Amino acid sequence: MPKGEHLKGQPQKGSSAGHGHSEGQHVTYEDKKKHQYTIVCKPGMAEKFKAGKVGFSQVLVQDAVFKNAKLDATYTDAELSTTFGTSRLEDVVHQILDKGEIKLSAAEIKEKQEAKRREIIGALHKSYVDARTNAPLPERKLEELFDQLKVKVEHDQEAAQQMQAVVKAINPTMPIAQRQIEGTLVVVSKFVSQAKTIVPKHATV
């Protein structure tokens, strides 16, 4: 291979890069000095790699770390080592995925919102009742309420953290309350002191 020539799809580190990979999923980490480190992943692969579901070879569209979202320049090994303590691409990518922000497409955000909505509706169905009749809440009825009231669901927030806001949105139309379960707890004498501390955190005694 002639001197100065590089493999197609792998620009020289520290050089300018083309714009042919903007269609991938961008993940960007910004350090304390406001330097941006962007990698371009194949759609859906960033989260799968973080979860250990795919190997590193399946993640990147291009084996490079870019200096901005325009993808017009890449970092050198020395620059990567200064920031990440290593220039090994797989290790750098791990850190960018852990510390950075994954830019989701509109379709991916919608898919995550729908999954989170189903999770919240399932939790309401299991743990809440109609406060007027103490009857269970059918999932179909909850789905209709979500549509009618345009209940907002955040795709990137845990379902448990959104429950209070969802209940507040539903209550004016259909008052709901947490399901109450009564029972008797029998505790072995040697665990009584521990039970006195633990039980009140989870139930009304």
C-alpha cells in the first residue's frame, strides 16, 4: 500500500473525516474542558453493547472517535490517552458509552416511550384500585385514560419515578388509590428487634 494511503472507512487519526457516516447513532461525551468525543454506532448497537448482548466488532460504523458532531476530524491516540487513560478503541468506546449521551432517533424514542407506558400501566393495574369502589383498574381502562388525558411518559426515566405524576394526572378524572392489603405477620422472637425497624418501612402496623 503506498505511503500515506489508508484503508477505506478508517480515516487517519487526527485528520479530517468524511460525512458519510452521519446516518449512524451518535454517542457524545463532553469532558470538563468542553471537548466533545463522538462515536458513530450502528442503530441500536450502543445499548446492546453496554448490556453485553453484542461484541465490540458489531458496534461502530467507523473505527474512530470524532471531535464534533460534524464528524470532520478525529482524535489521535495521544489525545485519547490524555483524556481516557488509554488509546485502545474498545476501552475508549466503553467510557464514552458510560459517560456520554446516546442520541436516539425519533422512532427509538417513541418505542421506548411506549414500552415505559406499558410498564407504568402494568404497575398501576397491580398496585392501585378505583378509590370510589375499591375495584381493580383494568389495563384497557388505563390505556383509554392515558390517551384521553394525554398522560406524558418520559422514555429515559424509571417508571417508579413517574408514578406520582401519573397518578396526579389521572386522579381528577378517576380517583385512584394504592391497593391496601391486610394481614398478620408472625415473627420469631429472636428477630423481633429487627422486625420493629424493618416492618414500619413497608407497612402500617
